[in-house]
Amino acid sequence: MLCFPNAKINLGLNVVSKRQDGYHNLETVFYPIGLKDALEIVPFEGKSPYRFSLSGIAIDGAVDDNLVVKAYKLIAKEKEIRPIDIYLLKQIPFGAGLGGGSADAAFMLKLLNDAFSLGYCEGELEVFAAKLGADCPFFVRNQPAFATGVGDVLEPIELDLSRYRFVLVKPPFGVPTKDAYALLSPREPEISLKEIVRKPLAEWRDCMKNDFETPVFKKYPQIQRIKDELYRRGAVYASMSGSGSAVYAFFDDAPGLDKGFEGCFVWKEGSRRVCQK
């Protein structure tokens, strides 16, 4: 059985306060986009409970640390699952604020549930997903949502940005999430993103902010240059996603991106492939 875990972007991100457990309370709007990995499971006859194969973008680290494998093991503790081959094709860059690893984990939970008729409802899958990562539960329902807590308290919202042309640009480096949080000071927002997201997209530039941008841009000025260039080319709204390093933009018309982003990963909504410029 095959599925296609998709990335997400953050529409604004306010880091509200630091929690006693060391994590941070935040508010953001998660919005799914069409950039996807591919994940397949195939039963086989053998003694090993699973075999894992990775292709596409290389990922450092041990197999057991991959969130797809962790998702499998989480379900395998509760249900008997016959041996499977797991194939993951990575196309979503990591260290980019796009939630690719979290998407893979959540889709693995859904894939196992469907393939082996395990009977879990979406709420139960969200509980499993929360054990794997703060933004994993979002990908269970995979619909626009206003997120609070550590990103795990989700409120569905009505939001459709499909009329705009979407572009994503990631420089040839990531921003470690832990490092990004160390750069900022939490604060209460003057206006909640829940209110801002209801405004016309053309007004977002003046009021929808990502708290990570100021400190991250100072340390990684190339990311700010990407955002500035997207606005120079006519973006209606542009922002860094999450803690970075990817920057996205919405345009009224398809922009020309043939030059100006050398060395970057560039993706446009509707593209059949990704480009390494």
C-alpha cells in the first residue's frame, strides 16, 4: 500500500511563553502544501518484523531514529503486524520548517491502520502521533488548523489559498530547531493569528509575523535575502516557515524563477518535480 506524505507551512508563528517542561507554548496556523514524499509498505514472508529502505534526499542517523520506524514500533507494541518492507522516498527537505519527518510518521500510522484494518479512529491516531512529535497530530487530519500548546492543540479553520501561485525556496542549509528557539524571547502577541488569518492575504504582510525571523535572519542573512527577493518579484505575502530555513511566497500570477536562487531547493505548487537550482 502506497501513500504520499505532504509538507506543511506555518502561516505566522508566535512563541508565547516557555513551559516548565522546557518546551514552548506557541500559536501558529498549519497549512498543508503539495510537496510530498512517498511511503510504501509491502508484506513479506520472513523472520524480521520489518525492513526499511530509504531513497531520495539522504538523511543522517540510525534507522531506529527515523520517525517512520518509530511510528511502526509504536503501533507494533499494540497490534500484531505481519512482517513488512518499508520504502520511503524523501523529497521534502529537512531542517526547513516543513514538517516532513512528522508527516512521514503520521502517514505511517494511517497507512498501517488502513493496510491491516486496525480500527483506530482519527482521535486515537492523533494520540499516537503526539508521542512522536509536536506537529505530528496535524497530519492525521491534514487540514488547515490553528495550533496552540506546543503545536499539538488543533482547531480546524476554513482557509483556501488555492487561487494563489505558491512558491517555496530553501537555501542549501537547515536551521536546527533547538538553535532557533535559543535565539528568541517569548512574548504575548498583540493580535492572535486566529484573527489575522481571516484578513485578506494582501494585508498579511503588515500584521502576520513569524517570531523566528528576526533572530534567524540575523544569524542566517541568506534566508532574509530570499524573502526580500520573493517580494521584489511581486509576492503578495512571503514568510519563513516555522523555525526555517525554507521561505514560501504567494503570488497572484506565476513568477519567473529561472535566476536568482542558485544553490537553492526551489518548488512551485503544481510542479511534478523539485528543482535544485
